[in-house]
Amino acid sequence: MGAGISYSQFDELAKRAFVEQSLGERDVRGRLTNVSRVAVRTGLSRKEVARIKADLQAKTPITETIYRSGRPARVLQLWHSHPLYQDDGRPVDLCFDEGQISFASLVRLVGGDVPAGAVRAELLSAGGMTELSDGKLRVCKRHFVPVDLGEDLIVGFAFIVAPLLETLEHNTQNPSTPYIQRVAYSDNLPRGHQTLFKDLAHERAETLVQKVDEWIATHEENPLTSSAGRKRLGVGVFYFETDPPESMTNE
């Protein structure tokens, strides 16, 4: 894994880059390259080229390809959201492979043929979970970021900056069918209310995201076994705090 991207994700990105470059080239007569020629140039099958070409023509965001979750990320997501692994809305500590509700059963729920021990080693190395004195495993992070990478930076770009820009682009190009885009802010809250607002925003945001996570966990299919008609979608919530513009402070 490099920079938080698995081989399958890198493979998909590389295919898209090769196809996009080849489709943009013209032959000696000035005509754009067709699917068959691109397949010959890239070594990909015509079916694969056609699929990627359709994504490009539909302007499918590249982030939809980049952020298809790998197994460690999916394990963390389900640990935080699946009802079987929750106790009063909080992720439970898990035995590695004892009983029906265990870390191994969680890995099996994600799917694939990767041993639970390998996923455990990866998450322990990345600080995604820790092993307690009684041998149980406790989740520590909500998002998977490999060791030595800036978690806040990676998560911020992956789940806030890029999706927000995609929403702005969609709403600009499709004003009749906009995505939800709302903000509540003030330039004039008195100092005594700022901490109250921060606490309120944190509480309400956590409640909203947790409920959405729970709904997703009970409705989504396993991405490793089903791909028909799937889309990457979600709702983002973030807090911001800056100084007001100088023109307002000088009034």
C-alpha cells in the first residue's frame, strides 16, 4: 500500500490514465482514436476500455475510483456502524476469533480471501486499533490511513475537499437538480456563545453522521461481490472557525 492507495485502486487509476491519454490522441487523418485502437495501444480488453470510456464521458469523478475502500478501511467503517458490532452506539471491543461476534467475523463480513490476521496486523501497525491487556481488540480510528501519513490531511482531502468541490461543480452545471449544500454561520456571535456553538455543532453533527452511517450499514451491499448500479455518495459535515474580514472588524 502506498499513500493510502491499495494495488487495486492504483491499477484502476493507471488504467484510467492510459485510456484517457490514448482517447485524446488522433490518427494520421486527424480522427480521434476508437476503442479498438486504444485496446491495442494499452493492452487492455475492448470491454475494459469501453467501460472506462463510458466513465469518462459520464464525467464520473476520479475520486469515485480512488476512494473505493480497501479491506482495512471497510473493517473500520463497519466496526463503527454495523449494529452487530455496536453497544449503545459505540464500537465494542472484540476477541480476535472467539464467538459469532469477533474481529475475524467482521473481516469475513467485509468479504474476500485475506486472512483476518493480516488485516489485524495492518490495522495495528497503522494505529487503527489497539490490543488490550486481556487480548481483545479496540478500535481507535474511524478512517484507515497507513502509518507515517498525515491522517487529518488524507481524510480531509478524501472525504471533505474533493466531495465538496464535486458538489459545487454539480450544482453549477445542474441547477435544476442540485445536491444539498447548506451552511449555518455567523460573524457576530458574542464570545460567551462561541464555546456553546462549538459544542452544539459537534453534538448535532456526530448524531447526524452516526445515524447516516447506521442507515448505510443496513442497506449497502458487499462491494467485493456486487457492483451493479452502485454509486459513491454521502453527506459531509465540518466545523470552521476564522477571523472575520478586516473590513468588518474595523467598522
